[in-house]
Amino acid sequence: MIKNYYQILNLSTDCNKDEIKKAFRMYATKFHPDKQNNDKFFEERFKEIKEVYDVLIDDNKRAQFDNEYKSTFKNSSSNYNSNQGCTTNIPFNK
């Protein structure tokens, strides 16, 4: 199943690059393995956050992701187009 990259960084689908960068910095700081005694959980979360950032910050990769995500869930009741706005809640729990 395709991951919802917007949900991972707690962003709306219409967020801009500044919002993406801000969310990435916040989560990257929180989950950086060097700050967490190289705990594997944090290392995996950091890798995921970096992967998400690399896709969402690149216009071409983001457009490709959006198309794939929409086509995957076009017949489901996903909240892909929800207007939740960009927030700074931490979606990960250890």
C-alpha cells in the first residue's frame, strides 16, 4: 500500500515548499538518530522523513506521487483532499 507522504509530515496536500521545509526540519531534528543514541526506531523514522521530504520538495516527484496516490485511492473513502492545514503534531509514537 502506498504511504500518504502528506500525513507522515502532517501536511495538507496543498502545502507549499516553505511548509514542507519547516515540517521536515522539525521532524528531522526530533527523530535524528544522533540525538536519540542511535536508536533503530528513530533511525527508521528519520529515513522515512527524509524520503518523504525528497519527494514532496521536488515538483516532478511530488506530481508523480500525487497522481499515483490519487489513482490508488480514487474509489476509496480516503481523506486525501482534507483541509487539515499544516500543523506540527508528532504522528510517530514509540
